[in-house]
Amino acid sequence: MDIAAMSVIMNQAQVKQQASIAVMDKALNQAETQSSDMIKMLESSMEPHLGSSIDIKA
């Protein structure tokens, strides 16, 4: 195998790796956005007065 072919193969592998990292970075950012949105939704749906008292009369 000559040096030129080896260089092309190495560059192709590097491009594939960079593309894979870019896709993973996008997925991570999307997951972070979804989780923060879920936390905001859960916080807004909470009712702090619920569970503060118990009716024990029979």
C-alpha cells in the first residue's frame, strides 16, 4: 500500500469520526433540552399544599 492511499484512508476515517462525534453532540444537546423541559413541566405541575395535612377522623 502506498503512502497516498494510506493518507486517503486515514483522512476518511478521521472524517467519519468527526461526523460521529457531531451527531453524538447533537443528541446530547437534544437530551439536555428535553430533560430541562421535563423538569420545568414537573415543577409547574406540583401543588405544594397537597400532602401537608392528613385527615385522621373516622
